[in-house]
Amino acid sequence: NFLLSSSVTVPLSHLINAFHSPKKTPVSVSASISQNQHRDVVSEHEAPTNEPVLNLRDLGLSELKVGQIDQLVDSLLPGFYKDKNVSSHWHTSHVSAQSFFENKYGCLDMFSTLRSSCLYRQHSRTLKRICSDLQYWPVFIQSRGFKTLKSRTRRLQSTSERLAETQHTAPSFVKGFLLRDRGSDVESLDKLMKTKNIPEAHQDAFKTGFAEGFLKAQALTQKTNDSLRRTRLIVFILLVVGIYGLLKNPFLSVRFRTTTGLDSAVDPVQMKNVTFEHVKGVEEAKQELQEVVEFLKNPQKFTVLGGKLPKGILLVGPPGTGKTLLARAVAGEADVPFYYASGSEFDEMFVGVGASRIRNLFREAKANAPCVIFIDELDSVGGKRIESPMHPYSRQTINQLLAEMDGFKPNEGVIIIGATNFPEALDNALIRPGRFDMQVTVPRPDVKGRTEILKWYLNKIKFDQSVDPEIIARGTVGFSGAELENLVNQAALKAAVDGKEMVTMKELEFSKDKILMGPERRSVEIDNKNKTITAYHESGHAIIAYYTKDAMPINKATIMPRGPTLGHVSLLPENDRWNETRAQLLAQMDVSMGGRVAEELIFGSDHITTGASSDFDNATKIAKRMVTKFGMSEKLGVMTYSDTGKLSPETQSAIEQEIRILLRDSYERAKHILKTHAKEHKNLAEALLTYETLDAKEIQIVLEGKKLEVR
Ligand SMILES: Nc1ncnc2c1ncn2[C@@H]1O[C@H](COP(=O)(O)OP(=O)(O)OP(=O)(O)O)[C@@H](O)[C@H]1O
Ligand SMILES: [Zn+2]
């Protein structure tokens, strides 16, 4: 018997006859359809063991197709489905138009019902065999496929529905496109099967396979599209956040906007907290700028009087002397917006960006007048216009600047302050009247200015009362404000590293030497012999300085190697020497000779070292300036020689002769002093070997023959 549904069994012979009957006439069978035959369910594993082993082939059913089951059931049991309205899977599935969807996957249910029926228990092995045979039935493939196809069907249907729907709603050109598109697919599949002459029996499987492949590809594309969409969304969000951050961050936003030209006008910075009080040691410059502050505070006052203030003020001075600080102080004193721009920002590689930035900057400044526009490194914008075919556009930026400066009246309340370290590099058009026609020099501070700047920065840190800023100031000739600020800062760091409570002279001296000569090379192990030579060499310099009337006073002597030097003697000018006398120049030469002379006297001429090379450079430079610049040679008179290379050989040799005489005399003078003070020389050298570094006071104590107290 062959079970058709939970309560219908059909003899197998009828099934086989029906399958093999030449015409599909319905064969009435007395199927034992018992209404109330209850299904006694036994657990599957108790199946009897003596059932015959049958398979489809034996039953002559191997050719049975899933698609034929319907007809078979109809022919075996006409009306089976109709009046029994058996809720069979055969009726419920709504197949799509595709042929392989015609089959319903009822076999799956059929088999599960089969397994739970009494018949299964009697012939479970047989039926299992049939089931396993049937496993390969296309219906199983389809059912497996169907199950997944079901979801796929749904998707396909949804796609096909969507397609169908768009075909109704889409405009004709889309419709044509879609149809044209589908036509080619459908045609290609059928055509493919024809060209491949796929046998009828496998066409369903082929189509399933094709569908699977298509759906997999579609799913993949879907997945890729989804992840692509997600990535794009994330990148977009990051971009928005990034730009927002850039525009929000004051420093970055200014840089970002000025460099990208997005909005070249930089945000004005209120300089309330910077006044002239913050700028030390440049009194003259401050006075000259005072009237600019008055104008900015009250431009009308000047217009009434008819006075014309300069539009552009040029601050000229070496780096770090306070030009930027002064400009900020002007804006701070007048309490007006301060626009900062650096000349280098205007010159971008993109043509025209510089000019547009200048336009935007001036437009914004005029809108916020009275205000200060500060252009740092003006020479990098207004550098001499390069009239070369290589730089056809370099003039654009500077021409724009000139045009803008001409574009507004002097009393509009906008003051442009430019700063440069190289005024000679500026284009003349920039510094003619009506442009940067007021020039303020901001020089390096003198010893008084240096003392003020040191006091200003020392007040910002904790320092010992023994600290004398003037001493430091005298030992820092030529230091700029920035270098002095750095010196104080380094001293504070050194004190912190040494675990000190406050900064003492020692730290200040240490950081001064570090700035002057480079960091101490403590790690360098100098053997005793070399240390002794260095000690006598440096004390040779010190002795000459001490016993030569016009020499600068000694500040300190050390045999601690710093930078390239093994030792050093630093001298303190009483104050900045605006002019030096012949005697002072000769004294400086003698001090420089002291090192080599000491080596020769103490160790003999065979043991002199190379350590004196920088001393001789120094002495030669002084001698050369005396002969070629300062007219201090009797023989050559007051003629100056700027470029000795272009002179006649006679003149050159005469100059060299004079220089040689000066150096020789200086050497002899130094030798004389050291011979005279040999004892002091020896004491000082031994004290240096003991203490390594001696300051002015300690040197004096030793040279006076007193005992140094132990440190
Ligand atoms: N005269 C001064 N008084 C007080 N501080 C100073 C002085 N000069 C320089 N400084 C300090 O040095 C720092 C740098 O100075 P600033 O930038 O104004 O010099 P600058 O002349 O503009 O340098 P550059 O020409 O390189 O731009 C300032 O922030 C300030 O702390
Ligand atoms: Zn020396």
C-alpha cells in the first residue's frame, strides 16, 4: 500500500498501474478510506525488522516525477482533493508562473506523515529506502530548494511583483528598459538550455541552479550595496565632524581657513591682556607707537585736527626682539580687534590665493574698524618683486597689498603694522609714503633693557634674593628678549630638575652658558692630563683678563666641556660697548692669546694643543677689522678695504703684514703677563682642577692668594 495522506492508503500496484497506464484515465480504487481510522502513533524506532527491501526501481516508479504526483492522485482518487478538501500542500501553494514552481513541496509533508503512520512501522525499512530514494526526487531538491526557494520565492516574487508593479507604474521608457532587460535574461536562460541541450529531466534542476546562482549574486550585491551605503554614511559623518572640529578649533580654524583660502580673513583676536607694560627694554619704540594708540582710541580726534596718521607702520629688528609683542600691545592698549597674518601664508602655490586672502583680510578689517592688521614677515609678501618669467604671478599678492593700502583713507581707523627682520629685502613700493611710511626700529635690548626683561620674567618664577639680574644682563650681550625669556625658563627647569625650591644665580649662569655654548657634556670623561692642560689654558685667559687694564671684567671660568669647547672663560662688559677703543681691542686680542701662551710656558712648545684655534680666529678677526675697517694701522692709514679679495696683491700682502704684526705683539704682551704672574696662574689652575667652575668673586679670592671656602 502507498500512503497518500494521514488517512488514505492506495495499493502500490494501483499506483504502479496508474503510473504506467498508457492513457491517464482515472482508475477507481477501493481505497480503504476510513473516516475514523485513528493514527496510532508509535515511536519511529520500533519499526518491525522483517519488511521486504524495495526500491523505486523495483516498483517501476523510478521515472515518477514530482510533477506527475498530482495527476496520479487524481487518476487514483478522482475528487480526492475536491470533496475531502484535504488541506493538502498540493492545493495551498500558489505557484508562480515559472515551471519549476509548479511542484509543491508536499512530498516533505508526505514523508513526515508517512513516518508518523502505522504503515511506516510495519515497513519502515522499505519506506525508509523509498524515502531515501525519493530524497533525490526533484521535489526534494525543490523542497530543499523550495524551502529556501520559499524565502527566495518570496523575494523573487517580491522582485517579480516589484517588477510587475513597476511595469504598471513606471514610465514607458523605464518600462521599455525593464522589459528589454528581462527579455534578454529570460531569453538567455532558455537559449542557454537549448544551446547546452540540457535534457528535459534536468532543466528544472538547471533552472534551480541558475536561480540559486542569480539569487546568491543578488544577495551578494545587496550585501555589498548595504555595506557600501554604511561606509559612505560613516565617512560622511566623520567628514562633517572633522570640518566642524577644524572650524571650531581657534588655532586650526585660522590656519585651516587661511591656508585653504576657504575664508582667508582670520578671526580678529582681542588683545586686551597685552599692553605696553608687557614689552620691556624698547622704550623708544613704545613712545613712537603711543600716538598710534591714541589714534586708534579716537580716530575722529585726528580727523578734526586734520592730521594724517600713517596707514602702515613698519617694525624693523632682529628676530625675537618683541615686534609681534609690540603690535599686540598697540591693539591691546587701544582695545581694538587685532588681525594677525603671517606673510608666508599669503604666498601659496596656487595662483591668486594670496591676493584673494589679502582682499578678504582687508574687507573684514574695514568692517571692524578701528582695528590693527599685523602682517608678520612682511618681506615674504612684499619681497622685491621678482621680475622673472619664472614667477609671472609673484607680483599679484604684493600688488594686491599695495592696492588695498591705497584703497582706504588714512583715517578710516585701520592701522597696518608690518614686521620684518630684513628691511632691505622689502619692495620699495611698499615703503614709499602713503604705505608703510613710518618705520620703527626694535633693536636688541641694551644691558639696561636686558636687566628689565630679566626682572620681568624672573617675577614670573620663584627666585632666590641673591639673584642679581644685572650680572646676568651684563653677561648676555646681544641677547634678544626671546632669548632672555628662554634663559629664565631654562634656569627654572634646571632648578626643578635639581629639586630646588627656587632659581639661584647658579641655574641662571648654567642656562646662560647652555644658550651660549651648548649643553654641558658631563658624560665626556676627560683624562687628567687633558684636564690639567685645559685648566692651565683657561686660567691663562683669566690671568690676562685680570691683569690687563682695558680687558673686560671676568665673569666666570670653567673647565666643564660645553658644546665644542673643553673649557671657557666668560667676560662681562661693564655695559654694551657702542664703541671700543684701540686699547680695548688690543686687550681682547691679548686675552685670546692667553690660552696658547699658557700651554707653551707650562708644557713647552712641543706640547701646545689645537685647543687655541678658536682663540686665534677671534684675535685675527679683531686685528683684521682694526686694519681694514677701523683705520688703526699706521702703515695703511684710514682707508677701508671691504672686499680684500679684489685688492691688488701688494695691498693684500700689506694688509696681511699689518695683521701679522698686531698678532705677534699681542702674543708677546700675553707672554709677559703670564711670566710675571706665574704663581697666580698656577694657583688658579689648581683651583679650577678642584672646583671645575669659578665665578668672578672666587677667581679674585684665588688670585689674591686667599683660601677658597669649601663649597
Ligand atoms: N622687549 C620684550 N619684552 C618682553 N618680552 C619680549 C620682548 N621681546 C621678546 N619678548 C618675548 O619673546 C617672545 C617673542 O617675541 P616676538 O615674537 O614679539 O618677537 P619678534 O620680533 O616678533 O620675532 P620675529 O621677528 O621672529 O617674529 C615674546 O612672546 C615675548 O615673550
Ligand atoms: Zn682658549
